[in-house]
Amino acid sequence: MFSEVKNFILEAFYIPLLPGTEPYNVYNTLLYALAFAGITVYLLIPALEKLELEKDINFYLSFTPWIMAAGAVSAIHELQIIDTALFSSPLIGLGLIVSLIVLLRALEKTSVESRINPLKLIMLSGFTVFIPLLLLFDFQNLEALGPLVSLTVIWAIPGILILRMLKPELLTWGFISPIAAHYLDATSTVVALSLGGTEQQLVAARLIDVLGPYAIFILKTVVIIPVVYLIELKINDEKEKLFYFFIIAALGLGITVRNVLVILAGL
């Protein structure tokens, strides 16, 4: 009995963390979702609430370099530049949240005495982590920037025009950023697949197998847009609304950065 449980834990949760293995299955995907939700609700939200800073769009934008750094670490793991399970996506996400909580607690203690703008400090510290990580990559496929930019333009311009005609009041950074982040994720996925890459997420992989690479845009459209729109409609508190928009955008942006770095490094 014990050996069976041990084997299940190893196969379902530990082995997928290792480079070169299938990273996701039903069991670890469910566990990661529950862990992410729990850490966000019980650790990250209370840490944000204690910080005496205006929780506006600039506040959340200051965390962008940290999200990019998490994506870079994930790309390092996928390319096996540094061969360790510690750089696997779930542990990176956990590490990012813990780092942000530590940073927020430090700002909570020093923001009153410090003359430095806390938002600039958050952004600068993130770039201090992100930029050195880029030095680990050997970018051999810079021509892939062409398809990435072209495909982005194809959906971005019509999307903005349609939103301007139908719902111009939704043309805000808060509403657009989570949708754009996940469409950028879809863009990088399509380009990666065209270069021989594979989709790791279970649902997306099955859909792509049936409908082809561009099915990832269908998935993003039927999942992300309704969720973001419901948040816009149902949550009246602007600070709470921005927080949820930020979490959704962060998930998309981190994956996008990982995909783009992997693509530019030649898969």
C-alpha cells in the first residue's frame, strides 16, 4: 500500500517537474490550481492590503518585470540551460508569489522612512532580476520576431476597433491587459508550434490536436474574455477588480515571455 502511494506521488507530482518529461497531468494540474488559489487568497491579498499604497494601474504595472523574470526562469528550465527541478513552472510561480510577499512586507516597513518611490523600487528590483537572466540565452532565431509581431498586429488592431465600436467604455488598461496578455500567449504558442514546439497544457493540447494550432485563440476567446467581462460587470470595487485583472494578466504574460524566449533561442 505504502509503495503504491509513493509511486503515485512520484509519477504524478515529482517526475513532471524534471526537464524532458511531460510537465502536466490531471493530478498535478488540479493541485497547482488549488495551491495557487490558496496562496493568492491567504497570503498575497493580505500582503497587498497591508501596504499603504494606492492600488491603481501603475501599482500593478510596477510588478511587470517580476512576471517577466518568472517567464525567463521558466524558459531556462524548458531549454535545460540550468538543469534543475527548482526551475519548473509550478515552483517558479510559488517562488514569484513568495518573493512578492517578501518585497511587499519590506516595503510596508520602509516606505514611510524611505524617500524612494516604492513603485520605482518594485520595478527596478524586478529588472535587476530579469536582465541578468537574459544573458544566459543564446538567441539564434531572431527572425521569429517577424511572425510574432505580424500575428499580434492581425488580432490587436481589429480587436481594438471592434471594442471601440461596441463597448468603448471598456477601452481601459485594466480591462484590456488580461485579454491582451493571453492573446500574446496564444500568438507565441502558434509561432512555437509552427517551429516544431509542443503545447504542454492538457486542454489546449487536446484542442490543438483536433482543430489545429489556431485553436488556442478559440480557447482564449471562450475562457478569458467571458471571465474578464464578468469581473468587469460583477465587481464594483475598482481596487478589487484591478487585482483580479492583474492576476489573470500575470499568468498570460509570464507564459508569453517564456514562449518568446524559447522561440528566439531556437526551441
